[in-house]
Amino acid sequence: MSSEVKSGNEHPQSYVGFANLPNQVHRKSVKKGFEFTLMVVGESGLGKSTLVNSLFLADLYSDRKIPDAKGNGHHANGTVGVVGNGYRPTTGARNGPELTSQQLLEKFHKNVKISAKTVEIEERGVKLRLTVVDTPGFGDAINNEDSFQSIVKYIDDQFEKFFHGERGLNRRNITDSRVHCCFYFISPFGRGLKPLDIQFMRQLHQKVNIVPVISRADALTKKEVDDLKKQIRREINDEGIKVYTLPEVDEDEDQEYKEEVRQMKEAMPFAVAGSTTSIEAKGKKLRGRVYPWGVVEIENPEHSDFIKLRNMLITHMQDLQEVTQEVHYENYRLQKLAEEARAGQAELILDHHAGDTATDKEKMKRMLEEKESELRKMQEMMAKMKAEMSMNSSK
Amino acid sequence: MSSEVKSGNEHPQSYVGFANLPNQVHRKSVKKGFEFTLMVVGESGLGKSTLVNSLFLADLYSDRKIPDAKGNGHHANGTVGVVGNGYRPTTGARNGPELTSQQLLEKFHKNVKISAKTVEIEERGVKLRLTVVDTPGFGDAINNEDSFQSIVKYIDDQFEKFFHGERGLNRRNITDSRVHCCFYFISPFGRGLKPLDIQFMRQLHQKVNIVPVISRADALTKKEVDDLKKQIRREINDEGIKVYTLPEVDEDEDQEYKEEVRQMKEAMPFAVAGSTTSIEAKGKKLRGRVYPWGVVEIENPEHSDFIKLRNMLITHMQDLQEVTQEVHYENYRLQKLAEEARAGQAELILDHHAGDTATDKEKMKRMLEEKESELRKMQEMMAKMKAEMSMNSSK
């Protein structure tokens, strides 16, 4: 990767003082490494795996099976090079030439499977533990009404895990599997968004940072790309869908970075082509797709928004995590607490009617404790925000 | 069009005799003109209209509206240049910015509309009256379980019309709107057939000549095209789907034509790119798609099977019509007669029980007449076949 996560370490190492705090944060995060979870959603054949592999130069999907319409997997050649952890709410023996009635059913009412894989990438001493959550089967069935369910459930499940971890005793060792970003793949052949695209984004936009991506954009001419982008932006706006938007650039950032972000914003939704094939063209080695009429260079900004998408992701990993924590997870948590409060009150009323004053008091005590714990958390958060603000102003 | 419908007119005009029969047939058909009905089916965005316009160099769809996911039509610029006759089993006001509840319903349970347009094309004095039946909306909904219904119904309706016409008094003026060929568009991004593709072909292959087409094939490299073709051929075979196959070439045809047909057979399913845009490249005018990395020439056999598809259609129009008449329509007719016979017998039994012998006799008389009419038709057909055989052998 050519860019790296930005952090304020412009000051010389000899200087020791308040301004060194960012360096401490920096050193600590280098030691600890970064964690990031990316989800990819879109019809099969839109190049999800190829794009992810191109973005991180890692072969995450070398061991995957490509299913035909029957659901039989054809093993792709290659070796497994990932840490790997699977999440499969429903599984079944899907191999062998004979179809069971279950498989025949799946063939036309294909379930969406969720599978998560983790790779560790190291670059200039900075470790990134990247988890990619794939959603094979999305949109591939004749009837796709159930396509969202398992995806919504997966995202909620990770929030739920974190919610319990946060309230438990050993808060230091919470494993955070929340999804920080979701690339949603749009077909280049649509004349805008399909009903399935709109439904998906509507169901998910308050749970995860959606980054819509026009994939396999090398099937479109320049004018077709521009028209499709305009149409998609219009529809996203008209449908009231909230996709992830880049935050305002601070006034004191350098001009080059400001210009880069301006171009990123302008290019959204990114129209990308992916490839992991290394080819020789114009006397240099590059990754691309070789057609009889020419070579698509995926890192050439005239051919594809690939570099823009990669830079956007890398320079905004922290922002994507913060929005996940402060907006999407907070939504989930407040909803959860409201549910609990309602359930608690209902119990209180029931208990009151039964006249059991001892249990009554215990319940109220527990609710009070929870309220206090909430208050403490808010104070912690405010303290953290203040610290960050003073860091920023001291830069 | 560079090719024209083949007919045996190699003999000098002075010769008069039995061998002139084909010339008579030829002259008559030139006067009468040819009629052909082509249906196009496939998800929107797969380039159906562009391909049809490219094939016949006519702008059939200059007046079409491209609907967004809401179902609102955006009027495309252009003038109407077609004879036009619409077939819409269900219609509704689909314009205006506000959505009615009916439109909201349609948005996610999009109906497949059927629309037929007729153009008259003349080439070297030979007239072709071409009807293109379009099926907008196919495969575009979230739930596509009803996608086939209106298409199956349309094809059956045309058989039904012809069936009634054939039995009526004025048999000379039967209008024949039966579908002779159906181009089924397959996405280049699938890894073979989708469940929807398989279901469609299974439901239709005994009613119409299906010619599967991999469309927008300029999104695939040469190897990807080859792999996809192999996979589709395998699946069509495994699923027991009967697509249209080219008939054996007569031994006495010239070597060049034999080779052409061999290449056509080998290339199926045709992988095509369409374009109506005239461009200047390599110092000549051609139709193609201009990408930043090169120009796809749609008539270049190295770039696309477009020419093969066009030649296949033109050299096999008559065969497609014959298979429609002798296989698909015959299937329909026999089924229809069997149904009527069953209904007749049921009535007979009922009548018999009622003891109404007068009606009984009338029914039997009618059935006998029908049987006789069947026999006459078969004799006619045999006579026609014999005539054709002797024509062929006299060539």
C-alpha cells in the first residue's frame, strides 16, 4: 500500500511535552496494530473477491469454491493463506453430483451465507488485522426477498456481542467484530439502482457505513460511467438513503490532501475494475485485464477509480471506526437500553400488583445501578472527546 | 446486411421446366415478402435493444422510456420510425413524480410487460417484415417468480390465434404472429447460468426456438468468454434444456458454407457486443464502443460473435419458421386437440347417462369431421414435404 494511516508525528523525537501525546498514541497503536472489518455485498460475478484481493494484495479467496446454479462447488486451485474464522448460520452438505431435495430447494431459494476471513497485513512495521465478511448468494436467487435477513442478523449479532462485552467484567479483552464498512457492489449494466439495491441500502444504512461501488466498470465507456454515477447519486438522494460520506477536511491540512479528498468526494460512487493478474504492458509490470482491443490498467486513474477507493479506505479507516462506534453502535445500544427499560417497567408494574415489595426494591436498585453506569460511560466519553480536542488544537 | 436469404436461383432464366419451381417460389416470396418474429428476453441493461438495432441497422427503440427503479420513464430523444403494435396485458399510469401504492407495489414486484414492434426492411428488392417482441422488466424485480408467466402466455396466445385462424373459413388471411425465435440474454458476469436462466429456458424450450446469447461480452477477456461458453454448454446439457440447434448441412452445399456453419455451431452460445455508434478508427468507419484503452469493433470476429449471430439468423430464418410450425406449434395443436377430445368424451359420457341419443350422434359426427380434417391436413403436409424433397434433389 502506498499510503499509510495518518497520525501526527511531525515533531522531532527530542521534544518532550504535551504535544508528544499523539506520538504515544501512535507508538501504542503501532504495537497493538489496527483492526478493521470490511463487509462486501453484491450479486455473484460482480468481482467482490477480485477487488478485495486487489485492494490488499492478498489472496483471501484462493481456497474458495465457485458454485454453479446447482450449488455444487468447484474447488479453485491455490493454498489457504488466511487466519480464517467462519460464520455460517446454516450449513449443509453441498457437494457431490446428486442433488438432495434440500439442495434443489436451495437452488431456487438460495440462502445468503456469511463467511468471515481474517488476514494479517504488515506494512512499514504497522500491522493491520483485516477481517473481510463475504456474503455469497446475495441477489442470486429467483426470489431475493430473504437476501437481507442474514446480513442484518450478522451485523446485529456483532453489536450484541460487543454490548454484552462492554457490560461484562473483563472489558479489556472485548473482541470487537463490528462491521466498520460495507462495500455495496452495483452492476455496471443497470441504468441506476435496482429495486434490490434500494431495499438493501434502506435496510442497512442505519447499521453500517455503506460505500456504494460500481464494479466491473471496465464494461462501460467514460460517458456511460458519468451518466450512471449521476443517476445513482440522484436515486440515493431521492430515496433518502444515507451512504458513508467523507468528513470535512480540517482547514490546517495541506493543500494536496484537501485536493485528494475533493476528488474522492467528486468520484463517488467509485467505479472500479479489479484484477490480480500481473501483466507486462508499455514496458512495465502492472495489474490489469487484457482484452483483444487493449489493456485496462486498474491503477490508472483514467481507466478506473481503484486508487481513489483504496486511498479513501486507508485514509478514513479511523473515521469509519468512529462513525461505527458513535453513530451506528450508539443507535443500537440506545435501542437496546430502551427495550430493557420497557421490559423492566412492565415487570415493575406486574410486581407491584403482586405486592412483592422486596423484589420491587431490588429491581429499582438494579435499574438505578444501570443508570449510574450509563452516566459514568458518558463522562468517560466526554473526557476522551476533550482530550482529542486538545490534541487536535495542539497540532 | 451482407448476406441474404438463400434460395436456389442458380439456373439461367431461359430454362423452363420442373427445376424452375424454386424460382417461382422465389419470385412469389419476393413479391409477398418475408415475415419473421423475434423475441428478446433478458434482464434490463444487458443490451437487448442495442443488439436488435445493431443487427437490423434500424432504430426500433428510439422512442422508448428507460424506467428507473421507481418505474418512472425517462423519455429518450428520437423519432418514432416503426409500424408499431403494442401488446400490454396490464397497463397503468406510470409517470409523474408521486408514487401511487400500485406503483410502489410494482417497484418491488415489477411486472414483465410485453411489447411488439414491427419494422419493414427492404434489401436488394427483398422485403422483410420483422416483428420484435420485447419483454421489459424480466428479471429486474426482487422476486422474479412471476417473470415467466406473461411470456409463456404471450407465446401461447399467438399459437391460439393461429389455431383458430387455421380452423376458420378465411384461411388465406390468417395473420401469423407466432414467435419464431427467442434470443435469451445471459449476463457475462455469471459463472454460468443463473437459477432464473435455467427456469426460463426450461419453461419455454418446448414452445419456442431459444438462442442463448452472452451479451455485453466486451466485459470479458478471451479466456473468460471461452470458459463461460463451456460452462453454459455443460449446464444446458446437464439440465436437459433443448436450445435451437442448427440443422445438418446438405452434403452438396459448397465448402465455404459448410465451414461457416461449422464455425457457427462451435461458437454457440454466441458472445456478442452491440453498438449503433458509428466511429472512425484505423482510418475507416465502423460501429463500436470507445474505451480509454481501446476500441471494440463489433463486426470484428476477434472481438465479438456479432457477425456469426447475424449470419446464423439470416441463413436460418426459414428453418426457424419450419421448426416453429412443425415442432412447437404441432406440440401445441396436438395438446389442444387432446384437451378437446377429453372434454368431448366427458360430455359424451354425461350425455349418454342422460340418454340424449340425438345430441350423442351430433357430437360423434363433429368428432369424426375433426378427425377427417386432421387427416386432410396431414396429407397436405406430406404433399408439401414431397414437393420440397424433389426440389432439393433437383438443385
